[in-house]
Amino acid sequence: MSDPVIDEVRFDAHGLIPAIAQQHDTGEVLMLAWMNAEALAETRATGRVCYYSRSRQALWRKGESSGQVQHLVELRLDCDGDSLLLLVNQTGVACHTGRRSCFYRAERQEELVEIAAPQISPETLYGAE
Amino acid sequence: MSDPVIDEVRFDAHGLIPAIAQQHDTGEVLMLAWMNAEALAETRATGRVCYYSRSRQALWRKGESSGQVQHLVELRLDCDGDSLLLLVNQTGVACHTGRRSCFYRAERQEELVEIAAPQISPETLYGAE
């Protein structure tokens, strides 16, 4: 069966596509991660965002260990079909450091400065093992 | 000379890093493109966004042919150092189709629908050759 969304998605040579997660109501860009076809299919089927972890080479159900899940509000595709924009509702924080967004470092006077503090400790998120 | 920003940037195996362009004041995500070290250096030096075109394998000074330039307002780096978020001021439209954002297709009832119309024709942007 042809799928009118998947038909337009162009995965790269590794079978992956970059996906930007943006908080749907505030517009905050939370993170960039990757999806393979299976992660994208699961995300569309369940409404909970699932990525593909390139380091672990496995599906990465966002929030599975931390509880900080992302609910999909809308899936968007760019003009070339090779990037996804996920409008999400992020529970808690997106970043494994405990910050709301992974983009918490900004260049100021040619230095990188942290512009956001953790809202929760990584130990609380992942346990203190 | 060590550069405190570049020291934290992790380019991929092809020497590239994905860069999200976001309109700085509205929060609209405009596009995702790629930078190599040279494109990133030029962007930081000039304040005008320069990408690396993977299809043309050359620097891509955004707006050079269309006039739709991106002025860099702030450069941000994610926690892993492998994605950039560019807060920009976009002149006109970001997309080569004449739309403000490249992410103009959204999934609705398992179909892709266009949620934004062109503001300017590609012929006007690039000439009617």
C-alpha cells in the first residue's frame, strides 16, 4: 500500500532523516535527532515520538527511561523531503542534561555561554546509578 | 589558535553539521541545511548565513542569487555539539518555492497537505530562464 507521507520522505544513505522537535505552542526548538522508517512509523502510529539512536543503533522511545515524553501534535516535511519538523508537546525537559532545550549554549563575544540552567538533575531523570 | 566555539562543534564523517534556521522574533522554523567548517567560519565572520550545498558540493551563500538573505542574530549549539540552531533575521522567504518556510507540508488525516502558499514566484526569485 502506498503511503502519501512516506512516499515523499527521502531518507539518507543510512536510512535516516533529521527531525527537529519544536514545542508546538511556544515555538521553542527543543532538539534535533534522527529517525529511520521504523521510528517514523511508530511515531505516526502511536502519537508518541520515537527516534533512532545512532550511538545505540536502536529505536529510542523519547522519555522511556526519563519519563520526559514528547507527544506529536503535527508532523511537517520540508520542500526537499529530507528533513522533518515535529510539533510536539514536551513533558518536562527535552535535554538529558535536565534543560528544557538541548540548544542551551550560545555564542557571545566569540565564547560559548550557557543561557539556560537545568530544571531537574540528570540523577533525578535517570536514577543515580 | 584555539576557538572556544569550534572546539565544541562536532562535524560528522563528511565534515558537516546540520543547522536549523529559526526566525529570531517569531520562532518560526524556516529550514534545515548543512554547514562545513568553512561555511560556519564565514557565517560567524560576516554575520550572513552561509551553508554548504551537498548537491552542488560548494559553499551556498544564502540569498546570493535570490536576494533572500539570512542575517545571523545568534548561534546556538546543542548538548552533544552535533547540531546548530541559527537564530536569524530572514529577508523575504527562506524556501526556493517562494514560501516563507521550507516546512510547508503537514500531515493531516494521513495525507500531506500544503499549509502555506508561495509569497513570491520562483521565477521572480531566480529569474525566468
